[in-house]
Amino acid sequence: MYLYTALLGLITGVVAQSTIDYSQYVLTSNGEASGGNTFPGVSLPFGMVKLGPDMFTGSDSYSGAALSGNFTGFSMMHESGTGGSPKYGVVSQMPILGDITNPLVNMNGTRASTDITSVGYYKASLGSNITVELSATSRAGFYQYTFPEGKGTPNVVVDVSHVLPSYRKQGLSQNYLGGNITVLEDGHYEGFGDYNNGWNMAPDWRIYFCGYFENPATSKTFTGTSLNGSAIASYGTEKSASSKTRLGAIFSFSTTTVVSRVGISFISSAQACENVNSQIPSGTTLSTLTDDAKSVWNTEVLSKVTTTETNKTNLQLLYSSLYFMHLLPSNRTGENPLWASSEPYYDDTFTTWDLFRCTFSLLHILQPVAYEEYIRSLIDIFRFEGYMPDARSSNFNGATQGGSNSDNVLADAYVKGVRGAVNWTTGYQAMVKNAEVTPLNNNDPRDNSSSTKEGRGALPDWLQYGYITPKYGRSVSRAVEYSFNDFSLYQVATGLGMKDDATNYLKRSRNWVNHWNPNATSLGFNGFLVPRSALGFIKQDPLSCGGCYWGDAYYEALPWEYSFNMHHDMNTLIALSGGPSTFVNRLDTMFKPGINTSGRSSEFNNTIFNPGNEPSFTTPYLYSYVGRQDLSVMQSRYIAKSYYSPTPGGLPGNSDAGAMESWLIWNMLGLYPMVGQTTFLIGSPWFANTTIQLGDGKTLAMTTVDGSESSFYVQSLKVNGNPWNQSWLTWNDVFANGGTMDFVLGPQPSNWTTGSAPPSPASMVSDTANPNSILTPVPTAPDPKSHHSIERERRRTMLREIVFVILAITVVTISCAGIWYWRKRNATVKVSVDDQEKGLQQAAMSARGNEMSSNDYKQKLLRWIKWRPMGAPKGDLNRSITTKNGLRSISEDTMVDVRESDNQSPGKVPIIKGKGFHETSTEEALEPWTPSGTNRRVFDERG
């Protein structure tokens, strides 16, 4: 009876779970405004297609959308939560009413009312009374237009040259480069567009498209004379058009309801047609497609985390966050135009710098199959391109903001037991390439000091000094990240049994201390990470990061923030910070309102801690390393409740492809991952009952008792039914095979963490060690003018390098000229006595590569041949020789000196085909050769 009841309960739970529409709690406009830059259009999890609006606001619209502005089109490709510079906004349609005399004039549409958006559905109402409704699958999009009656001819403009522009003037704005559109006999259209640039400075890339209308239409194609003007180059009924400036087609209808189905592909227009016809067959309705999209999201994503929570705000935060962290990267398996491979292929990673702390660890739990595929994709990109990406879009690596953080992703997967089909031998080779080989400089205008495309651009300093000088942009923040990257190599090398490598990389992972100046002071505390040149530490205000941008010493965070970012070496950090007690005080200072005078966190009560920036993600949880788990709960809960809300402005910063949302999910679950380790720090769950589906039928079930908005401090905890007194647990405890966590919460802190502190795997010292036993004394560099001295040092270093390069080029040029002159003087052609003129003609044609007729070869020959008698000194040129028939006669004692020859190469004599010529080596060239059966003396060309 008990077994029957248990099974009935299980079945009932599964059915109930499968029938709940979790998508009702997803606000697809969440984070769209106030810098969140999320994408509010339609997509499936990791979908290649992200169909949505493109708005003109006069400033950058990173996801295409905005709460204000005019519609410029509805395009098939977007990204979500990004910054830097807009990407995509290609393969566009735009509905227009009335006769179109010039398709290149401004045809923007105003917004009549607020857009309606939900999972799998988007609706825009234009000021022209046109309604646009959208839905999508992974590789195809669906448009439904409703035009008003009697207001003019319904038209749809397909603009191949449409892209999302950028107004930041950083040289990153996308460009349309050319394309083609062809309307076929059955009325559907195909073609391609070529584009470049965007936030990752991508070179030329191509997307193919294939579009169908479910309604009969007439069509025209158009081209323009320039990219930005309105002058028409062609506009008529031609069925095919190509242009490198403006390009598109107009389809006109006699019905007021128009349906269009569009597929895209990176392979071919035929593949684009296959994608749309297989995923959205003719006759598919909008409601069917919308329901299908909701079903996919419910099954594959939203039902992975279930709860008995009834608070609508909390449910909206949870499921909206799950939604947005699954929009990117894009699964493009089978759509890689660059190489053939049986491995999965993922693109549109923005960026590993943003995502490695929280997002990938959460994907490992919620999407183990896709997660493993992504790891394999990283390794496959290395196999064919030489480096794993830190960021990637339109099939191109770019925008590496700090270290080679794909190393961290691989290490996190490895230590948590991901094996499957991952080739870890090749994966480790990819990590070693990052750690040992400097990538070529791609001359990014944001920072041209070294490569931002991939790898570690500042590696020369790191390998030579163990720190990074101001010669390179982001020198201090890069040093922090390179240290952690090396720790990641240590983890994988250890697992693969490479002991020498492991020892080396563990040692390198501690090199962050080479930037730690114990005499740097701020707000009563001593010791911070500062810039360092070959002359010593450079004076730096820990509350300033200059411009905090690509060319500065710190990227997007203050020295205060980065001075908490050594998560693999926490004991050393705590010791250098003054010990556990002082470390708590320093952490407290991070969260004090009004203390940050830099102006970088005015919207966050002027705290040093910045909830909208990834380097601060882990900081509130670090209290657990010094026995104050209660403060971790207090600070992180306050951040989540204060700066996240289910509204268009509900994120504290750029979503960064779901990085912000994944931080919030971890906080709601009451756990936090320490990347590259098996450690999870314990927080405080928000819900009374939460179940996480781990795959293969495994779950993590979490319960809380006595929890509320004011009662969230942990009083006690049981893990898998056993009392737990540590503020941390491991992957194997609750994730590898599933598990349970049962919390008792209360309104006041409780001293329940009497067990050991979380591991500090790279540390050689305790957290109470004397800093003098850790650090090597470093002097202060002269001319200490903070940010300005850093810039001067960079300029001086670059000037020295430029002078060196100029000198090197000069030496190489002079050397090459000398070699060329020597070879030219010593190149000879020897010809037979019997066949002087024919031999000379053949010698001329062979040595010069010119086609000469019998009438003009003599004149051309004399332009570049000098003569001297055989045996005469090499400098004895132009000796008087008798002339015969306008050509100097050649006796058997004459040598022809060819001063130039395109065919010559050192050590190899080219073959001169024809009577009286043969191939010989340089050593034999001066010796006569007599062909068998003849007494003619023949000479050969010498290289």
C-alpha cells in the first residue's frame, strides 16, 4: 500500500509539473530598459533566430529594442544584454502602407501603444495602425501583419542592407558590405547579406535567408547609390538585384492580413529554405507556433526549478531569470560555415568574462547536455582556429576583456566530473596554448597595446616578470585573472597526472601578490592591488580606476573591488588584508553607503560594491571564509532585494547574456559556486520548498522552515539527512548524485558554522600569516602621478618599441637589398654558339617570364642583359663586342650576365626549356657542357 501511494504521488507530481505553465511568470521585457539591454522578442532556448524589433532612438540599441523611439524594422538576429556596440539586426522586414516611390527614404514607424511580449510571442502596434505579431523556432521566424482597411496598399519591405547601427564612434559600428536578393517564380525570395564589425570587431561574415509569403504578392527590387543616402540606383520589377550599398525588395499585397515565414542559415540559401520549411511549414498558425514555443521553454528550461512559492514577484524573478540566462549562447550545430566537424558548435558568447562566475556553473546543473556540448565546442574552435574564445559572435573570436577565461570554464567542468565525449587531452592543450603562446595583436581601437581577440595579450610580461606592467592595458585586472587562469590549468593538469605542469601553474597562480602593495592605503586599511612597472609600484588611489576601461590599469571595477578577487587563494588574501577580523571590516566597508566618491555607483547608494558589475559578484559571500556566514546572507539578500525587480528596469546593470540573472538565481537557491573548485558556499534559500532537476532522474530537494522576508538567517542545516556545521559543501555532496538540504531559518544570526572554513586550494599559508613572510619588498616607482604616470609609462614603452621596430625594418630592408643586388650581379645565362639568337630569346622568356615575339625580343633583351667575355672579372661589364644584325654577336668565349631575373632562387637553377639548354647546379654553372654527339659548347642559367 505504501509503495502504491508513493508511486501515485510521484506520477501525480510529474503530471502536475508538466501541466503547469511556468512561462506565465516570465516577463520577457524584464531588464529591457535602464541599461539591462535584454532582448524582448521571440526565441527558443539557445536559438539561432532571435526575431524582434529594431528601434531608432539616436543612441545604441544593443538588443534592437527600446521603450521609446521609432521602428526601423523587425529582424531575425539579435543578442541579449550586451554592451560595447550593437550586433546583428539583419534579415529585416518592415510593413509600410501606400505607394512607395522611393524605398530608400526614411520609412520608420512610430509606436501607437506599448508592445505586448510573452514567451514565444511579440506584438507591436505602429502609428500607421499596422499590427505586427511575431513568433519563432530555433532557425526560422514567423511574421503576421494586419494592415488597416482602405488606408493604402499593404507592403512589406525586405531590407538586406539593414543592420543595427552604433553611435559611440569607437570604430565598432557594423557595416553592410554587399549581398543579393532574388524573387523566384513561386514568389518566395532568397539571398544573402555580407556584414562586419560590431562589439567583437568581426571581419566579413555572411548570412543566407529564405522567405515565403502565404499571400499572393507583386514584387520590386531596389538598390541605392550609397549606404546612407536616398538616391536610387535601380528600382523596378527585376527579379534579382545585387549591391554593395543599399539592397532590398518590396512585396505588395491585396489583402490586409499578411503572413511571412523566414529561415536563415550560415551555409546556403537552400539550407535556409530547408530550415524554415522543416520548422514552420506552410499553413502553420501564429497560435500554434506560440504554444509550441511555450511548451519548449516549459519542458527544457523553466520546469528544471520548481517551488511551492506563491509570491508572484518572487516567481517572476525566478522564471524570468531562468529565461534570460538561456537565450545565449546560440546553438549553431550544423551551421558552421568555417569548417566541417562532427562536434557541436556554439556561437554568440557574450562574454566568458561575464559568464564564468555564475552562468556556466548553473548551466552545468540545469542543462548538462548543452553544457557538455558547449565545452566540446570551445575545444573544437581551438582545434581549427588556434585559440578558444573568451567572447565570440558571427563565427569570430573577439573582445577578450581580461584573461583567458575559457580556462576557468573547462576547469570547472573537469573538477566536477564532466567527461562524456569531451576530449580532455585536446582541451588541456587549448588551455596550455592560452598560458604559453602570445596571440597576435589585432590592434583594437579600444586598446591597441596587445590582442583583445583571444588568448592572453599581456603574456610576455606575465612570463617574464610574474606581473604585468603598464605597457599593457588593464594590467592589474589582467594579472588577477591570469592568476586564476593558471589555477585552472593547475586543476586540470593535476587531474591528468601532469605533475610538473601542475607545480608550475600552481606557483604562477599566486603571482597576483606581485601587484599587492602593503603600503597602499584607503579608508584606514593597508594593502591593495596596484599597478607595477619595472621600477616598482606605481602610486594608485584604491578608490579610483581612472576611466576603468580597456586602456586603464583596472577594467570596469575599482582597485578595492579587484582586491577581493583571488578566490582560489583566499587564505593569502585574508592574511595580506590584516587577518580575519580586519578582513571582515574591509568587507563591511565595501557595503557602506556614501563611501565611494568615484561616482561609479551613485545608483547604488555610492557603495564601493557594485551589484551591476561581475568582479563584485562573489564579494558578499567571502564572509564565509572568516566564520561570518550570517553576514554573507545579510549582504547578498539585501543586494538581491534592493537591485532586482520584475520590471523593464529591474537589473542593476547589463544582463550580459544572463550573467546578472544567474547571480540572482543562485541567491534565491541559497548557494554560490566557487568556480574551478568543487566548493559551493551556502547562503539562505528564499522558498519553503525548491526542487532542482539535475538530469538522469536526479534531483536536489531544498526545504526551509520558519523563513520569511525578515527571517532568513540560517539556524541549522541538514545535508542528506545529516547535521551540517560548515558554511560550504561540495559538488559530490548534493549534485553528483542528487541530495537534500533542509534549513531552519530565523530572524537573528546563529553560530551554526562551527566546522572548517571553505578550502583555499592555492594557499601556502594560513589566513593569520604575517604579510612580511609572503611578500618580497618592492620599491615605489618615481614620478608617482597615478593614472597619468601609467599612461606616460605606456607611451614611453610603446615609443621604445616603435623605434626598435623601425630600426629592425631598416636593417632587414638593407640586408634584402644587398642580397638582391648580389644575386643580380651573379646571375648568368650561357648560350650555345650555334643558336645564339634562338637561345637568347628562350633565355629571355624563361628568365623574365615575358612573351616575346621574334620582332621585339632583341630590343627588350638588350634592356636587361649586359655582356662580358667569359673569364673576365665580374665587374668588367659592357666590354666592346662586335655587333651583327643589330644584336651583339656572341662567340663561344662569351658569357651573358643577366642583371635581373624573376625565376631565380638561391641554391636552385631554373630549367630553361629549349634547344641547347639544361638544368645545372651553381657549382657546375661555370663549366662547359657538351651534349652527347655534338661538339657545341652550351652554357646554362645560373642562380
